Amino acid sequence: MTLRAFDSPMQDLNGASVLVTGGTGSFGKAFIRSFLARWKPARLVVFSRDELKQYEMQQDPLIGDHACMRFFLGDVRDRDRLESAMRGIDIVIHAAALKQILAAEYNPFECIHTNVLGAENVVQAAIRTGVKKVVALSTDKAASPINLYGASKLASDKIFVAGNNMAGGMGTRFSVVRYGNVLGSRGSVVPLFRRLMAEGALDLPITDERMTRFWITLDQGINFVLSSLALMQGGEIFVPKIPSSTVTALALAVAPDMAHRMVGIRPGEKLHEEMITEGDARTTVALEDRYVIQPAWQSWGDESETVEYEGNVPVPSDFSFTSHDNDDIASVEVLRHLIEVAGV
């Protein structure tokens, strides 16, 4: 297996004004550190609703010492606040979401207000303020969803793809990136295993020995977002070619000598995840390091604006990208390397 960097040519973002919704989350913080290490933006705006986390970010010398940093308290549910924050912004990275499956099932209205209506607000605010590009983060759970979180993210994906039609000649373009479980992010399984080991647990909980998941590191995810930003024309869903494995193999990579305890699949969980369904195959093309689900129609601009992705190959009509039927199944040794690279 090749550990892809997803660092294909990126847009020069020196002097750009960029806003990150959910900027105090695991992805947001890492993205902002990485961005500041690469470029000198005119403004880099953190938009989130947690004042304590914003304060803590300001104390981080890799972030707070940069004069370009701005911290906006606000919620994606509030369109007026989003419009205020987006004035003069060139690029928006939309990472804000309610992501816990069980919490979404128990609090469905909250999930819809943030993940669906919040997506609409981001689209409307971006169009009204003349933002050039918006990249929205999605999840493998949005493909053939069986829980409300996945269904809300599917709706969000549809909203961002359709946002290009709403923008029309205004020039704002929207695309989506969809990837799997992020190793080392807040709430991910590896830190849970580490904590249980530190607490002296005698075994590790495994939902089902057959369960498989896609894996990506935080750095890979950041590079994937940035390289997709450079590639996007508007309306695409970008999906990285990443490995998958059983959760049991991941547990063996973390703690090869610990026993496993089967606890059963929780409500709303799938045995296997899917990032591209067979129904999306007819509009999907393969590049060297990613798949691109192209919009079913492009009703903005004219045909001269359409640019072919270099090296794209249409996938077979019965193609799907699933965690249990992946060409790239990671071994325990490969997973151990991924965990080491991820620093968790």
C-alpha cells in the first residue's frame, strides 16, 4: 500500500481571505496550523460558537501570534452572523457539524438545524457576500445513510452541489469532500483504545469482528481538502482513494497482545461503510489518487468553462467504493504505520 499524501498542485493562497466554520474542532485547528505554515493569508477567520475553544486557540503560538487571525463567535444556524463573517472572504471551508450518531438520533431537531439548515445558510451567505469558492466536509455515512447523521450530511451534500445552480452567474462555486474515519480526531477509536489501555483495561471493546471502516490521517484530510479546492469547478464530490480494514485489525495494530470483547453494533451503525454507491457510478471518474462524483448536470456558465481532469477514467457502471470490498485493504503492519504517521 502507498500512503498517499494528496498533495497534488495546490492553489496559491497567499493574500487570500479564508473562513473556516467549525474552526475550533479537530480538523479546523489542524487545518489552520497547516495553512499558516504554508501561506500568508490576508485574513484567516475562525467561525465557531465555543468561546473557550477560541480563547485556547488564541493562546497557541502557532495560531495566535499571526496578525491575520480573526475569531468570530457565531453559529451556522444564524445566517445574518454568517453574512457578517463572510464579508470580504474569498474561500470558505465548511467543517461545522453535529457528528455523533447517537446524539443525532436522540436530538433530531438539533441535528437538522445545524447540518441541513446550517448548510443552506452557508450557501446563501456565501452567494450574497460574493465568496469565490466553498468546500464542504462530508462523511462516508452520507452514502446510503441508515442514521440521521448520515441522512443530514447527504442532504447537506445535495444542498452544496445545488448551490452552484443557485449562484448561477454570481460566480460562487461549491464542492464537497467526502472521506472516512480520521485517525486521531476527537472521538475516534484509537484515542479510546489508548485511554482504556492507560486505565488498565484487560480487553478492548469491538462492536463486531466483521466490521470494516475507511481510514485517513488528519494531515491527509487537510491536503485532500486543499488539493480538491484547487481542482474544483463546482458541484463535484471528491472522494480519496484510502485504505480500509476491519476494526479488529486496527485494535491489533494498537495493542497486539490485548484480548477483544465483542459488544455488538450500536443503533445507527453499519457493518461496512460506503463512500460511492453504485447509483453514483455513472457520473464518477477515477483520478490517480481520488474519485470525483461529478454533478448530474452543470447549468451554470457555458461549455467552454468545463475542464477535463487530467488522467480521468470513467468507472464501470456497477462500481461502488465500500470498506469491505476495497482494493486497498490495510494489514495490521500498514495500520500500525498509519497510526504512527498520524501521531496517535
